[in-house]
Amino acid sequence: MSEYKDDKIEDVLVDSELAKKLVPNKFKFTSQQGRARRQKLLMGAKKLSETQPINDITLAAVCEEAGIPRASAYHFFPNIEAIFLALRFLNAIEILETLETVETVDYDRWQGYLTALIDRCVRIFHEDKTKAKLIYDTNTPDFEGDSYGEDMDHQVVALVYKRLSERYEMPKFENMQDTLLVTYSIINGIFTLSYRRHGSITDNYLQEANTASIAYLRCYLPEKLPRRDR
């Protein structure tokens, strides 16, 4: 199980706009003890989610797992939903950082790059099953109508567009990023279906995601994009 370092939690949660809505005191506890307790709560929730449905996990259970008094937990998170929302936010950032390591220079055609991105996502979910559970399982805390989930989606799309534009001569469509957002939604929808049917992203649904996303993008991109001189 991967773990988030204290400093990463501090930097991401304290500095983010999302933190202001997660807790009423805006993460005022910045001491070493405060960071350690916040991490214990997050990791306690993460550990419990490995073996239990997220909807069944209570704040009391997380506090017991983390060894943090319930009264103290309220200083960091007002309820269990806020804890899992914070985990979703951290997971999304970690996934984005991992996708940034996939380079178009390794692929002659855009289809290879897209397939590599999708494969890398699935590897992330296989390496840490709680990430897929937090995103695709039913009855899990969502971004509650706020713009954070949408913002993360747009960041992924902006990354893909940037990488493609650096490597290839992209068509000058004003709505090309919207087209990529639809592609992202297609992949996400297939992953959701796979997870809710099988509890994981299976190889068959991985292939379906590759096939469907490439087929859709072929309506807008030529089979082979001219490469930029490097």
C-alpha cells in the first residue's frame, strides 16, 4: 500500500481551495503533531477501505484504527465523508502526477500514446485497489457538486492536449480539448462499468476503453499526425 508523506498532505491539503470546504478551521493545525494526526486519519480510512465497503466505514472506526480520539478528529475533518473526499483528492493528484511521466516521444502515433495513458491508469488501480474503489464504487463520497472533480478532469485533458501538441501537428479545432474531454468520459464510463460488474478494471474492459476512445478520436484526428521537428 502506498503512503502519502506528511509534507505532501500538508502542501496539497493546506494550500488547496478544497481544504477550505473540507474542514471549518482550514487546516489550522500545521504542527508536526497536527500533520501526523491528519495523516493517521487518512491512512486509517484508507486501510479500512481495503476490506470494507466505504459506505459502511464510520468516523468512530477510522479514529479507532488511527488511534486518534474522536474529539480530536473533528479538528481535522468534520465527518467521515470529508476524510474520503480528501483521499479522493489526493488520489487524483497522484494519478495526474503519474500520467505526466508518460511521454509522447516514446510513440510514433497518437494511438500509442493514448493506449499507454489508459494502460498506466489501470496499472495504478491494480497496484492500489482503494483508488479505483473511491472513484468507481457506488455510494462513495463524491465532490458534492463542487467543481473539484471537474477541475481534475480538465487538468488531465489539458495535460494530454499539451503532450500531443508538443509531439504532433494537431488540427486547429477550437473545441479540441472538449473532444478530448468526451474521450476521457468514454474511458471513465467503461472503467465504471467494469468496476461495478467485476470489482476491478478487467483486461477485457481495458481493451474496450482503448477501442472506444481511439475509434471516437479517429472522427477528429487523422490516422497518423505529422510529427513536429524536435
